Amino acid sequence: MSATKIDVPLAGLTSPPRPSVEEEIRRRLSAERERLAREAGLDSTHAKHFHRPIERAFTASERGRVTILIGGLTWKHEKVMKAVFEACGYKCDVLPTPDVAAFQLGKEYGNNGQCNPTYFTVGNLVQYLQMLEAAGVPKKDILDNYVFFTAGSCGPCRFGMYESEYRLALQNAGYDGFRVLLFQQNDGIQAASGEPGLKFTVDFGMGMFNALNMGDIMNEMIFRIRPFEVNKGQTDRVFKESVDLMCKMLKERKPFEDLEDLPKWMTNYLAKHKNAGWEKVVNSLGKVWEHLYGSAYKECLQAVHDHLATIEVDRLRVKPVVKIIGEFWAQTTEGDGNFNMFAFLEREGAQVLVEPIATWIMYMMYQVKERWREKKPLEAKYKKPAWYELHKHTLNELNFQKKIAMLSVGEMIYSRQYHRVVEALGDIAHHLIDQKEMADLAMPFYNQFARGGEGHLEVGKNIYYTKHKLCHMVLALKPFGCMPSTQSDGAQSAVANAFKDMIFLPIETSGEGEINAHSRVQMALGEAKVKARLEFEQALKSTGKSLDEIKSYVADHPELRQLFYPMPHREGVTGMAANFVLHVSDLINGRKKLMRVPLEARALAAAS
């Protein structure tokens, strides 16, 4: 008889169910993650989220002793900007042009993977502070008595992180707590702490407006004149003296004050009605008018014009015109940051055509206006009144047109004032290009709303200067790994296929590789030289005259060697020499008459 098995539950003796294989794997993975996180200092239970550091305020009481450091532009821009700072009661100093040693310091103290404008700029700042310390200035005095003024952005490239990178490098270099003032592309001037030490007044804003225009135009003119100077070194000397004249005017000009510079009857009225707010309005409008049309600026520009007139030029030198485009910092700086490219091009016999900062400012205004236009249908879709609410339709349209009109007026004022300075200085620098035209030219290759860097400008400039035959070659300078410029270069390959005669060369800059970059530029420049020489020979051949005949006529007419002789530009002819032989031929044939040179310029040129 077989035994019967009976299962009897035993209270407290049952074992827990075994976990499944998947659950065991998840448990072990979780435990290992926690262990690794603890070892790496990433324990989530003690997470410390990043907060923007609270910076010491730069207060109004410090203006007399704290020095604002500026840099990163050309020496022309920096000198006139410094003059405006000093005229408004600030102490200011200009950082030296960044070199390779500064770049190495930036890499040593900064994060890996930054683009070279960051390394050069912050390394240059650290180098300057170290120089102060080596000269015996205590570190506490450096932190208390110096601040750095720079540009910032919230754009989609690393430019939006520059401020944080500056702070990290300064901290690593032993200058933790050094203050950084930001000029935001979209927000204007502010400090990280929102302090009021750097006050945006009418005199400061309008002074910087005029200083930027002067710096832009003087910067372009020096590159347009120096390749043709008869007396080597004269252009650099005269331009330095001329910029000093501008700085003296900017520092010493008397600012407009309503109670001093208005008619007595108006002064009496404003004195009696101070609480009505009229005094502030009238004073601000008076300051704006004085900055735009004041006699101090007119007299200064005339004095500079007359001083520049002493430069004698030889327009028969055949020079290929190289247009510079690219990332803002790389196409502006004049040192190791772009492999000293401008000086190299001139040594190789080229005429450099640089880009003014004004183009970038006009681009930003154009972008805001066009984005408003694009958003209008979208806003109307959600805010559209009923068809019979005509007053609301009218009000919506008026509000939109008012916003567009404000920016359009701003564009017109900026453009007009820029061109007034161009004309006052002899009309040698070129006028600003219409932003709509550049956007339309770029649109088949690059959408105008694609953000980052100069957006569609690089493509637009390349097409514009090639299509209108304003240069023989386009050189795009950009930092190594610059995201927006890399996007642009991708589009430029399609542009080059559409314009077969285009010579376009992109160069990525960094702290190393100067010889390789110069070698690549030399090869492309060789093609541009052939292009320029062929253009000159064809122009000379079309005149039916020999070069000796042209030279003989120029020798007999010294006006043609004067800087401010009004040289006409023949459509479709790029080079100065080719345009000049065509004009001289017309003079010999009697088709044209010698153009009048301003009396002051003639007298000064004759005296020199």
C-alpha cells in the first residue's frame, strides 16, 4: 500500500519567491550606477545645480578709479571708443592685439573645444593681468580696479557661452572675481549683476555711434590707400595722426546742455517748468542733434580730410582686389588671430577690401524687421477679429506698420549718418549694401532666417561682390570648427558651381598652421593676380594707347596723383589700375575733363 503525500502548510516556514532574471539584472545595474556616480561625485541625492555667479557690482562711485578694458577690434575702432569712454568720465585702457602666446594661455586656462576667438580674447586678458601683476600691482587691486568690457550673445553657436568661458579661465588663472561687463547683441549694455556702473546716456550712446562709424570708415580707407602710396609708410603715419585728431575731438568736445546752449527765452521757460519734464526731453534732443550735426564733428572730419590729402598715390599699380568675409572676429582682428592675413595679402601685392561693423548692425535690424513680417500671418491667425470689426483690423495693421516704420527709420538714420562720414572723408570708402538685395541673392542657397554667425551674409556678400565685379577673389576667414561658417561653406560649394569665374577660398584659423594657411592663400591669390593683370591688359589694349603714353599724361597732370581725385568706376571693371587707364584715355581723347579736386586738398598736396 503506497503512502499518500499530504502538503501541510507550515506557518512562518515559507521562503520568499525568487526574483526573475530580468529583475536581478535591473537591481545589479542600478547598484553599479549608484556606485559609479558616488565615485565620480555625481551622487544625485546631493546634486548642485548651476547658478549664474553673482558678480560684484560696478558702481557709479567707482568710475573715477576703475579702468574698463576693451579689445578685440581694430586699433582704429579701439582708439576712438576709448576716447568716448574717457569723454563720459570713465577710465579706459585698450588691450594689446592678441598673439599666439595669448592663445596658448587661453587654451591652458579655458575649456577644451572652444573656438579660437575665445582662447585669443581671454588669453589676451589673462596675459594683460599677469603683466600688471608682474609690474607690482597687487592682485586685490587688479580685481578691484579693473573690469573687462566685451560682447555677448544668446545665439546658437559657442558665442553664447563666451562669458562663462571667460569667467572659468580667469578663475583658473587665479583671478576669480574679476568683473566682466557684457554688451549683449539683443539686450544692450549690462553687467552680469545688472549694476548701474556703466550708464547708457545719450552722450555715451551717440558718441559710440559716431566712433564706430569713424573707425569703420578709417579702417576701410587705410586698406584702400596703402597699396597705392608713393612714399612707403606715409599712409600709416598720416592715419595714426588723423585718428589722434578724432580722439582729441571726441574727448574735448563740449557736450550740449540746454541751459547753456539754448536761446535765453527758451532757457528761462525751461527753468520755470522743470517739473513738466520738458527740460529732459529738450536736452536729449539737443544732444542727439549736436552729435549728428554739430560743428565739432564737421570741423574734425574736415581737418582729417585735409591731412589725408597729403598722401600721394600711384593708381597704375595692378593689384588684385581681395574681399574679406567670414566670422565677425576672424575677419576683423589684425594679428595672429587670423594669421596676420591682411598684412600678408598686402605683402603679396593685393588690395584688401575689409568689411565694416556697420554691415553687421544693418543686418541685425533687417533680421528683426523681416521676422516681424514672417510672424504677421501667424499672429493674425490667432488674433484675427471678426470680419465686421473693421476698427480692430485697422488697429492691428497700424500697430504692425508702426513697428516696421520704427526700424526702417533706424536703418535710414544709420545709413545716412554712415554715408555722411564717408562723403566728408573724400568718398573713398564704399557705401553700405542694401540688405534686402543681399538676402535675395543668398536665398536660393541659404535661407535668410537660418541663425548663427553672420547668417546669410557670407553667401550674400560672396555673390554680390562677384556678380557686380567688385573683387577678383573672396577670402572667408573663420575660426576652426565655427558652426555657422561651416554651414555657410557647405552652401558656398553650390554658389561656386553657379558662378564659374568665382575665386573663393575659405580659411579656418587657429593658433597654429599659419604657414599652411598662407600657402593656400598664395595659390588662390596667384589666380587672382592673373585675373587682375589680364583685366588691366585688356583695358589698356581697348584704349589703343601704350602704357608710356598713359604715364606721361599722368606726369603732366599732378591732380591724377592726388588722393581725393574723384576716380570714376567703370561698371564691370574691378581693379583700380584698369579703371584708371580707361579714365586717363578718355581724358587724352577729350571725352572727359579733369575732375575738380577740393581746393584744400590741392593746396595741401602741393605743399607736401
